[in-house]
Amino acid sequence: MKIEKKDRTLLIVELAATIQHDMKENKTSVFFDTNSYRQIVLNKSELEIIQLFIKVKDAERKLNIVPISTQIVTIELMANLVEEEGSVNYQNCLESLRFLTNHCFDLEKMEIRVSAPPFLQISAMVFGALPVNFDKQSKRFTRLLESFIEYDKKPEISKEFYDFVKKKFNYARAKFF
């Protein structure tokens, strides 16, 4: 069953508004890993994904859980979109990113909740400082993620993005391994 764009958008917005209105002050932040998002949408239709989304958000509301994404999870999923549309992981990762962006969307701030990498969090806590262009890069990354919110749009993943992903992974690998 195909859901019309206006119905799907209305459903998600109404659900999110209800959930955020009902949340109490004490909240728990939860981070899903890459495989969690991939498994949650695997072999499911659009309708099944939306129904599951509603169940997940309802359970989170009852338990005062706030989902937050990480740059590594989103980059791992996006890296698969550089390939051809018919590739093995393309559709699963695209659906995963759509789920993630809607799942981690903060209606009050009108943005997707994305946590900074741990080494930047430690830098901020210990030294009270972040890299000079951190805010600019963070906003750019969030804007890229926003292209996955709507199910009817096909995000454009360019060669430049592929190089960006490769650079980020090589940087992380050099720092931690």
C-alpha cells in the first residue's frame, strides 16, 4: 500500500508533536548503532516502516527516551549511497537514513539531533574549546542529513561526499586505531 506524501508527512508531524508534548523533564538519551537502523527497516514496506516508527516513538515517549544520532552512524549509512542504486546495500541504507532522520528529529528546535564525535566532546569538557569551524561543519552535516527526511525525494550523493566520507573514516582510524 502506497501512502500519499501529505498523509505520511501529516502522520509523522502529528505523532512527533504529540510525543514531544507528553515528555517529562527527566529524559534518557539513546543512540542506535548502524546495524540497528539497518535491521529495523530490512525487508519492510514503506507502510510497515511507518507503523514500526510509530511503535518505536510511542515506546520512547512512555519511557522518556530521546534518540540521538552520531556522525559515524550516519556516515556509515551514507557511504553506501555513493554506490549505484541497484547495489546490495543501497536501498536498505537509504531507508535506514530516512528512518534515522525522522527518528532523531527534534520538533522544538526543528533539527536532527546529532552528537558530536567523542574526541570533540572530551575537548569541550576538558579544555572548554572546539575547533574553529566546528559549528559551521556541524550545521553543514545536519543540512545534508535533512535531505533524507522526505520519503519522496532522492538525495544527491556526490563524488565530493564520497571523498568526505573517506576522509572522515581515515581521520577517525588514524586517531583511534
